[in-house]
Amino acid sequence: MKMPGRAPNASLQLDYVRDTLFGPVAQSVECQCQLAALNLQGRPGLRLHICPPLPDKVDRAHSVAFVWDGRSYHGVVRDKGKCGDGGLNLLLELQ
């Protein structure tokens, strides 16, 4: 996924949940990200580009939460893709 017009990097505390054989596992990590607002068929969304190095198993996340610019965000991962820079793009449908 290409991300035209990305904002500058922001240091975010990402809280994400992934499923395992033993149930959901919550993880939290601070990483460098870039955000871009999206419209997902009339619903609010974000494209979250996580810069390398990638947090442990973030590519398996099904939901992500973080605070940016004083506002809390929570989204369900609708799509994901690796980037040429070694990063990861997550397409989030905001809840």
C-alpha cells in the first residue's frame, strides 16, 4: 500500500490485540508511526504506517488503540501490507 501525503513521524504508544491458540493477547509498545485520515465508505478510518523496526507480531494485530494529539483512537484492522521501507501499513476502521 502506498501512502501519499503522509504526515511526519510521531512517537506513539500502540496498544494492540492479536489472537493466538490460547486466546487474545494484548501488547503495548512505543514506536514511530505516520498517520493519514481516510474515508471508508462513509465511515472514519486511518492509515497507520508503522516505521521499522516493527514491534513483535504487530502484523497479526486485529485491533489497535493509541493516543495522538490528545485524542484517543481505537480501530479494527481491515487491511495490512508490508512496505518497501521495511515498515507496515495498517488500514484501521475507527470505532
